[in-house]
Amino acid sequence: MKVLVLNCGSSSVKFQLVETDEASAVAGRDRALAKGIVENIGGLAILRYEAEGQKPLKETGEILEHKIAVERILGLLTREDVGVLRDRREIDAVGHRMVHGGERFKTSVLIDDDVLGGIEDCIDLAPLHNPPNIKGYRAARELLQVLHVAVFDTSFHQTMPAEAYLYGLPYVLYQRHGVRRYGFHGTSHRFVSRRMAEILGRVGDPTLRVITCHLGNGCSITAIRGGHSVDTSMGLTPLEGLLMGTRAGDIDAGIVLHVMTVEELGISEANALLNKHSGLLGISGVSNDMRALLQAESEGHERARVAVEVFCYRLKKYIAAYVGVLEGIDAVVFTGGIGENAIPIRARSVAGLETMGLRLDHERNAAARAIEAEVSADDSPGKIWVIPTNEELLIARDTMRIVSGLPPE
Ligand code: AMP
């Protein structure tokens, strides 16, 4: 089955065409036939496209709305020289990444009018993300008369117990406005934790305890027992938890009130401060990019060093806390651009956790870059692995299962 995966942002559409079916998904043999991204929709857009076994292609041109972007993508997928399809009707289904599914969507789901209404009801919880996701769906629905499936960033975390998702705020805020922890990056945490269970031969084992660290531009960490998320670091919004590229992660909520007062900031300025000017960039003043920071640190840049140190310290604190939550640990997984590539970050964030059963093998760690690999020592009771994430593949697999009438995983 050929599934088109769409991930629509406010001015971008990321896409992948994936060939998958039940047997190839179980065997891990399903694959992307083509992928790419359209950026800067609304102006002079850039379209990048790469089909299996071909040279990447880049085009520039005016694209004013998501529907035209999807139309252009379909044009490339069926173009004689670079296409992988003869006709767009070869696309069997479309899987849409949706950011927020609130408390209603606990699994991926076929989109109908009622579901669409439910996703629209979650706009209050993700005002920047759900509207472009919905826009992308509407555009794709007009162009492709097939079944469409929504896969949510939040649904994997719906198994968290109340003690993990409730904040110490008046309960009425939860009742009236849904103020609670939802968590994000669910497709990534689910993908790598499932893969970890497969590697360990423990799929379906209710006692398996895994901590997954998704470390990219956005970062989050999840405690997973028996394949179910029991706690995660992002909250009502993706702002909470680990230090990120430009987001603050955990801070004293009182800081927001204080800084808004002393700096005379409005809501949108405070929002930009916390989401765009904080994190690694905010502390270092150099970059939000971990590569650049590690380079600057090696050249003696003090604030770059401190920023990296805060990043690793906080990550270590969360790993240790989640070992407590899980009452032990079988495996820690690193994924995302930093988790998959940044050798010193992995080393620094588990250093000292040997007493908790996590012992890194430094040679294995140094050799593991963007590949699936064990990086723990043979005698480490808790395993440490690098597992590259693949959110698009998981979206395609969910879509395939749902349109085939199989139960969602
Ligand atoms: P992502 O959002 O998953 O694409 O991850 C982006 C982050 O991964 C950025 O902070 C990059 O600097 C970081 N990253 C990618 N490759 C490396 C590398 N080789 N070493 C350190 N950080 C890296």
C-alpha cells in the first residue's frame, strides 16, 4: 500500500510517500519511495524533493497556499523524469501529522467530519499548530479522494496517570480549560520505544521499563512501562521540560510574571522570549544548534560551555527522576538530531548514573552516529541505545493499519 504522509506547518509542508503493508511493517522492511519539503508557503517557496535512488532536486517558485503546495508535490510524485508514481490514484491513503488531540484522541483515527470537529476543538490547546495541520488536511482531501488518517503527537501520552498529568493548580482549570500535561513528540517516543522492545525481544512485556530521550531542536523525555507512556517532560505546551534550542524548558512560573513586569512585556513578547530567545540560544548567545555550541565550547567559549552543561545536567536529572518513576530501568534510548549524533552529549548526560545501572561504553558511544547501535557496556544492567527515529514511517504504518481495518496499535 502506498501512503502519502503529510506534516503541515504554518508555512511548510513536509511529505513522504511510503510503501508499507502489515508484513513489511512487522519485518521493518517498509520504506520511503520519495520525500521532501515545501518551505516558505505564502511567498517565494522552496521545494526540495528526493526520490529513492535519485539525485535530490530543488525548485523555487511562488506558492501562495497549502493546497498549491500539495498539488506541486503530487506533480513531482507523478512527473515522468523524477516521479515514483504513474498516476496520483496509486496513492491509497493519506496520513496526517496532527499536533494536538487533547484528551479525546488516544490513538490514531480515520478522519471524518466528527473527528475533524474534535481536532478543531483542540485549536485552543495548540493555536499555532492545529490550524495548519487542518489546512493541510482540507487541501489534501480536495486533491485525493482516499481515506485520510490523523496521527497525533499527544495520543501516545494519553496513558499517563493523573499524578503525572495534573499540575498543582486549581482543579477547575483542568475541568474548564483542559489545563494538564499532554506531552508531545509521541510518534517519535512510540517509534523508538517499540523498536527498543523489538531489539530486546520484549514486545508486549508489561514489565519493560524504557526511557526515551528525543533530543532535536525540540527536546522531550518519556518514561515508558510496558510500551505505555507513564510520564513525559513536555506539558500543556511543548515549552516544558528539557532545555531546547530556543525554548526555556522548566522554569519557575513566577519568572514569567516577574520578567513581564520588570521588562514591561506583553503576552506576545513574553511568548517569543520563552519560545524563541531562550534555551541553548538564550544562555549561550551563540546558537541554538548543538553542533555550533560544541564547536564554540571546544574553542573556549564560556557561555557555550555553560549552555551545553545546563542541557546535559537537566537531561541527567530527568533520566534519574524517570528511573525513580519506573522503579528501575531496562533501557535508555537516545534519538533526534542531538541524540543520534552528539557523542559528548550522550556521554555527559549519563555520566555518574552507573549506580542506577547505566554504564556507557565510550568506544561504542564514539562509533554510534546516526545509526542504530548499543552504546552501553556489556555488564550494564540497564541498556543504552541510539535508535534513529522515523516519525513518518510510524504515521504511514498507523494509516495503513487503520484503512485496512486493523485495530490501531
Ligand atoms: P532535529 O530537530 O532532530 O533535526 O535535530 C536538530 C539538532 O541536532 C540541532 O541542534 C543540531 O545541531 C543537532 N545535531 C545534528 N547533527 C549533530 C552532530 N553531528 N553533533 C551534534 N549535534 C548535532
